[in-house]
Amino acid sequence: MSCMLLGVLRRHGSVGAGVGLRSLASVPSLPPSVADFVKGAVDECKPSNVHVVTGTAEETATILAGLEREGMVKRLPKYENCWLARTDPKDVARVESKTVIVTKNHRDTVPIPAGGAKSQLGSWMSESDWQRAREERFPGCMTGRTMYVIPFSMGPVGSTLSKYGVQVTDSPYVVASMGVMTRMGTPVLNKLAEGVEFVRCQHSLGRPLPLTAPLVNSWPCNPDKVLISHLPDTRQILSFGSGYGGNSLLGKKCFALRIASRIAKDEGWLAEHMLILGITNPAGVKRYVAAAFPSACGKTNLAMMKPSLPGWKVECVGDDIAWMKFDSHGKLRAINPENGFFGVAPGTSDKTNPYAMATIAKNTVFTNVGETSDGGVWWEGLDAPPAGVTLTDWHGKAWKPGTSTLCAHPNSRFCAPAGQCPIIDPLWESEEGVPIDAIIFGGRRPEGVPLVYESFNWQHGVFVGAAMRSEATAAAEHKGKVLMNDPFAMRPFFGYNFGDYLAHWLSMQRRGAATQLPRIFHVNWFRKDPSSGAFLWPGFGENARVLEWIFRRCGRQAEDEAARRSAIGWLPVDGAIDTKGLSGGVDMGALLDVPKTFWQQEARELRAYFSQQVGADLPAQVEAELRALEDRVHN
């Protein structure tokens, strides 16, 4: 270990530049493998101090107080221990265009598109180009700042389904947020001392001190140099230039999906962009469901649903990521590897998600939402504030309803501990995971796609996941309501070649017990009346009516009970979806219609997509399912 590193580790209690750390508790010495990683990062990034994060409440309070002094966060006096951050407007979303996977061979990362087209299934960077990009960014990037060393666990510490990471960062905002989103600190360091493997995560804001240009909103970032890179072969993540969300909280999409999906392939399990919920019927029978939707398509609302059906109960295991593995009996079990919710704020309200609103009432970091003059937060979808209460938008400017701009950024977020959710599932931290009976795919499809249908079998279900399409959302930098192919809701998150990913999913049929494989469904809450443009389905708590049919299908033995075969899968028979008590009436015929011409066009577009984007890497079984769909919709 270098003299510099030894020196800074001895000075844990020293004041970090602009952070105000004082007299923090001493920490145990670092395990050799961790020390080697930290030494390399120190030698490259040249921080003034190093602080090994312990994860205590006192340490978090000190870091938040330092952030407040620096102007990066603001205390929200209306709530208990809640904070508001406003980012540089150039640092507000995942930057897919600057997110890369680095492997020796291009095809290890993405299929080679036909005709020289750009791949939509990930971005590859060669090892030599990446090395040059690294050398342009990281040397000396933490000068004048404190490097924080964050030992963290994805999943409960000690679970056989959990994985470990160490993130170095020069952002105290990241430390505060990782403390919510992961299990962080000394207990993880103790586990690392046992010699367990860990993912090496290196992050820098890219704004060494002294600054050469002023900050916007006191938010350090370097948008012109942003690069979020993943090295799956060596289990490394290096992120530069962004302090926002999944670009900087490297346990989230970077580790839990891009790197973990590759680890899962190597080890025989699944790392997926899925919520996990438990649903209990009035008789007390409980099932667990995993569901994959693109960001901002209602994952958190479904995971925390308040069912409209009397006697039914939903409990939340997780709202974003599922790690799933078959147990010794061939049953697929899942954990939520995260420790918190990093949810989209706009649209969240007491009407759409009362449990989320209760969850975020304390100990929450809000980013890029509006602020009320009485010390609270506001965003589009909430009721207008009381008379006399004024609003400030996410830029920090006075704002009034009716203004042409938005008060909260469309991708503004809340970061809150999962344990605070009023309906958190009793088994959400179970070391063996919860048993999954159904897997649901879905997206925003305004026309043609029915409210719900079930795949014919596992192989067909993999095809249904591969064929997912949805209107793009504000979580990424796409503009407008563009219909995008988003297979498995994983398009931005694949850690390796999508064709190999499909083959891995197909292999699960051999790993699990045939009688216990989860049933696979597709839902669409967003179908619209073509004449009025109004949604045909009320959504939110009424989605329990669809889950009730799925629940019953998981218990049925006869394939045709409560369902009828269609060209695309099993549809509910008339009356199978309970519509009693729905106000205003619902046109179930329109919601479950499978228009022949629409699906003929859908099949053509899927063939063009698979041909261009996946090409020779498309598994033969998926090609066979596409051919079968084409035959069914043309007969």
C-alpha cells in the first residue's frame, strides 16, 4: 500500500475538502483485495483524503450536514430528515448514449446488426479505446476532494443470492444515496474480510479542485466527459462525469443489471429489471409475482398497489430489480438486491400510490422535484398546494400552475428506505428469496395489445419477453413518445449479447422443475380508445382485477379454464376478469381485442427488428416462435 494511502487512511477524521467530516469513528483495516483496489484508485485519482464509510447514522448525518453547507442539498423542514437536491440541468437522466460495455470481442457485448445499422441493444467499446478514454478522464480527477470508500452488499448480507461491491467516489451525495439503496458499511467490510468476491466500482464527478469554472446549482459534474463503462470480464464499473442516479449509484443499474446479468449467465441464474410482489387472496393463499416494465411504466405503482378488490392484499418485495435462482427443488426464488426505492416522483400521489407517499414521508432524498414555501415538495400529479403556499421549480425559480414549463423534472426522483414501506413483505429480506409463481411483461401500448394474455409455455413466454415494445420514457434521454423495442424491459441494461441472453433464458426450462416453472404473462394498462384517446382501463388499484386472473391461472391445471386460446396466447374468457364495482363501466371487448391486421403488422415489425438487430445470434427457438405467430395471425 502506498505511503499516501496509508497516510490518508490514518486521517479518517480529517476534514475532507468541502465536506466537513469531523472525528468520524475509526474503521477496521481494509482486507488486502479491497486495499489493493483502493490503492489503485488513489494512485490514479489523487484525492486529498480517503474516508472508509462505516454506514452509521452519525456518519450519514455528518455527510448530509456537509452537503447542506456546500449547497448541494437543502433540508425540508416539513418532513422528518428529508432533503432536496437540484442538479445541473445537464445531469438529469441515464445517458444511454454514453454507457458502454467493454469486452475483447464486439460480439460478446452486442449482436452485430445487419447492414451496418447501429445496435439498439447496448454499446460496445474496444479495450484500447476504453483505455484511452480512461486516461483522458481519471488521472487526478479527485484532486482536492475526499475519496469515499463504500463497501456495499446487493441483497441481505450473508444471503447465498447476494453479491458485494466496493465503490470509490468523490461525491458525498452518492454516499448518502448508497446508504439508502444498499446495505452499506462495516458489516459488509467484515464480510469482505472473509475473502468473498466483489465488484470494483470507481466513480468521479470529474471536477477536481480548485474549480476552473463555476458550478450550476452547486452540483459538480462534467457533462461533456460523461462515460459510464462496464468491464464484465473483470467485474469492474468505471463511471465519470455524472453525479445523478444510476450513473453514479453504481449498485443500481450498473451492478444489479449490467454486471449482474453477466454474473448470472456465468453462474446459472437471472438478474432482471423486475418488481417483486406478494399477493394474497381472501382465503389466505399467497403467491409471488415478478414483473418487467420499462422505467416509468408503473412498476412502483404495481409493487405497492392498494387492491380495489375486497379481501385481496398486495405486499412489496421490491419495485425495480429481481435476482432469481432455482432452489434445490427446482422452484425459482427471487430477492430484491436493493435496500431502497429510487422512484420517479411525477405522477406519484395519494390517488395513484398511497403507500409510496407514506414511504417517502421521512428519511428521503428528493432530486429535481419542486419545492413548496412551507418546506415541502411538489410535482405534477399532486394536488395544488394550499392557498398562500408558493412553488419553486426544479431550477430554483418561482413557478405557478399553468406555466408552460414543468415544476418537477419528468425524471425527478425520491430515494427512500424500502423498510419504511407500509406494505413491505415480511419475507423481503429472506435469505433464500421468495418463490415466484408468475412472471409478467408489459409496456405502454396505446393500441392493439390486449389488457392481459398468458404465453402458451416457457419458450413462448421467452418470445413474448423478447417481443416487448413500449413508448419511450423520461428516465433516459429520448424525446417524445417513440415506440421502442424494449425486450424484457432490459434494452438499456444488457451486460452481454442479447442473443446469448435469450439462450440463457431458454436454458432455464432445463434448470427448473417442469411442474414449477413460473407462468409467463403480458399486460398492457395503457390501451386507448382510438376515437377519444382516453385510457380504456382505469389502472392503479384496479389492476388487482388482472392480478386475480393471473393468480387463478397459476393454480389451474386445465389449460383452457378461465381462458381461451388466441393467436398471441391465452386470453381471459368472458367474465373471467371481475369488473363488479368498476365506476363508469369498462369495455372488456375492446380491452381484450386482438386485431388481426395490427398483429400482422406487429409480426412484420418484429421480424425486421430481430433480423436487423439480432441476426445470426437469434436462438432457433425464438425464430420458431416468430414463425408460429406469423402463421397464426395470417390464418
